[in-house]
Amino acid sequence: MSQQIFIGIDFGTSGCRACAIDEHDNIIAMQQQPLPEPLIKQGHVEQDANLWWQNVNQLLDRLFQQVDTSSIRSIAIDGTSGTVLLTDEGGKPLCPALMYNDSQCRDEADAISAIAPENSAAHGSSSGLAKLIHLYKKHPEASHALHQADWIAGMLCGNFSTSDENNALKSGYDPVTGCWPEWIEKTGLDRQLLPTVVKPGSLIGTITKALAKQFKLPQQVRIIAGTTDSIAAFIATGACCIGDAVTSLGSTMVLKIISDKPVFSPQHGIYSHKLGQHWLAGGASNSGGNVLRHFFSDDQMREMSSQLLPDIDTGLDYYPLLTPGERFPVSDPGYAGKLTPRPASDSEFFQGLLEGMAMIECHAYKKLQQLGAPYPARVFTAGGGSKNQPWRQIRSRRLGVSVLTAKQVDACFGAALLAKQGAITG
């Protein structure tokens, strides 16, 4: 049998990436494409969806030059969570898309707050539902309410009436009952606009004849339901079992764990995504790399890492935050953190900061356990901090479990794994 190829496309905050994998999950090609900055207009953050499609075309054109297109079996897309748009019956956008970080729909958020259950992820002015209500007021003639990944998948296969469980969450979809709840009608949004929701990895269509001809693809190439960019990145790490957790150490610290039951804690911003037969719960701390880079350069941190004593605590007991306010595991907008006393030794201060973040990570997973999730059996780690071996030792000692560096962290790789899943089972 000839090689089979599966394609994942990731739409992030500043660009899009695509990768091709084979049946053994080896990456055989990867391309990336920068996206124009969204427009900030009268407080809204918006972008012309046609720019997405132009970039997809350019991205795939370059990627397909690196692979045997006759061997491509499926394509899946992930997109930014909460980025939405309205289209006509044929999928033509009726207005610019409102981006994930648009948070100006306060009146709509108030209307949702008055009727939505406390555990719904549709609360807040940046929710997908708040933005869809806002757009629908201006375009009552709309036929489809879609998320970024939905629309791009629709452009590939002509199906503009399907979404996935993860992208639909912030638009009010109830993952526990598996349906769009009736209370959405009370917001003024016509539920008939909302897409049919399927599991990530489900078949939603096949490539259009025009695109098959354009890219020299087999006409049976499957278009597979994707997910959000953050969940695609989680899938990419290889975490797959109950108790598998991923800590992403970027500017802030984001933690997710696979649970056998959904976990909700609105005050901590915790909602549960469906992930196959399991659930994905997590939270985010304001501590992270932004604190480290406030005090030290990357070169300084690399040099000091060799001086760390990961098996001996400094006893400094920091809670590293630059400004007041914490989300998780503490939920307090005025929480001040702790960065004193500062020892004379920079390397000791650096180790104290790392220990403080390890303490936050440990408390966060214990808080998730208190809320109903399992305690981690193992932690995959991603982000810049994942490369620091002494820090991993400090974290492993605090957590009491193995801390592993994820082999893959690119969301497009996670999307490609969904494409492969859909080609086999869809």
C-alpha cells in the first residue's frame, strides 16, 4: 500500500501553520504563513474571513509542493476559540468575523448572564455567544453562525452547517447533554442558525471538486471536524489517558488534565471540554515566564540554570506575580503574590522563582482534584520553560510524578492527528 498522508491546519493568533504526517505520525512536511493583524474598530477586534481563505490557499499550495498529493487522505482544522462570524446560505461572510479577544459585547453578556446556567462557558463579553448575538442584531438575514474552524472546513468541503464540541462550547453548547440548550432562544439569537455539533475527528464532508482540481487531490479526500487551537496543542503532546496532564509554560501557566468526569468552577474560569470519551479540564495562572523575563534575560537564565540545586529548597516561599490579580489556583483579582525577600545571589533568587511556580502548579492540580478531576499520573510540559531540566526536576519533586517534555507541541500536529483519526474511523 502506498503512503497515506494526513493534513492538519492550525489558525493561531498571529498566523497559520500546516503539517503533513504519515500513518506512523511522522511529520513529513510543515509550512507556516503570517496573518495580517486584526482591525480594532470602535472597540471591536475584527478580521475579514476572506483573508483566512487567501492564507489557507497560499499555505496549502506551498505544503502540497512537498508531498505526494495523491496520497492525501484527510484534512482537519483548528481555530482560535471564540472567533465567530455569520454567513449566508452559501457560506459567504455577511460581515467581518469578531475575534477571540473581542470583549466589547457587554450588553449581550449581561443578557446571557440573566438566563444562562452558572456553569455555561457562554458567560462573558468575549464569549462566542455574546458576539453572535451582537452580529445577529445587525444581520438578521444570516443563515449560518460559525466559528473560525467551521468556516474554513466549510470552504474546503461546502458544508457550512457543522461544528465540533470544543469550538461550540463558548457559544453556549452544553457538552453534558450534547445539545444547544433552549435558553439560547431567550437571548434573541435564532437557534436555527447554530451548527450541528459533532465530535472532533468526525467526518463532515469531502473536498470540493474545484479544490481537488486546483491542488491535484483525490476527490475522496475527507474533511474532518477539528477543534480549538489550545486543545489541538494538547492533543499534539501525546496526552491521551485519564490522569494525563499538560502544563504549558509560556508568559503565563496553563494547566489541563484528562478527567473521567466534567469539572466546572466558573469563579476560576474552569469549564470542561469533551475529549473523546473523556473530559478535559484546566485552569490558568497569571504567573509564568512574564515574571522571569521581568528580572532576567534568556541568556542569564540559561547561565544560571547550571548553578541551580534542584534537590535543595531555597525556602524563599514566593508566589511570583508582577501585578496584583490571580485566576487559578487562587481566584482573587486583588491577590498580590510574594517576591520578597530577595537574596544577594541572583541564581538563588531565580531558583526561588522557579520553586514558587512549581508550588503554584502543584496547588493548581490539587485544586482540580478537589473539584473532581484526578490528580496527575504524569505531566507533559510544553512552552519555553519545558526545556529547563533543573526546573523539571524541581517540579517533579513538588508534584510527586514524572514531568516529561512533550515531543510535539504544534497545534497543527494535533489537528493532523485528528485528520488521521477521522480518515480511519470517520
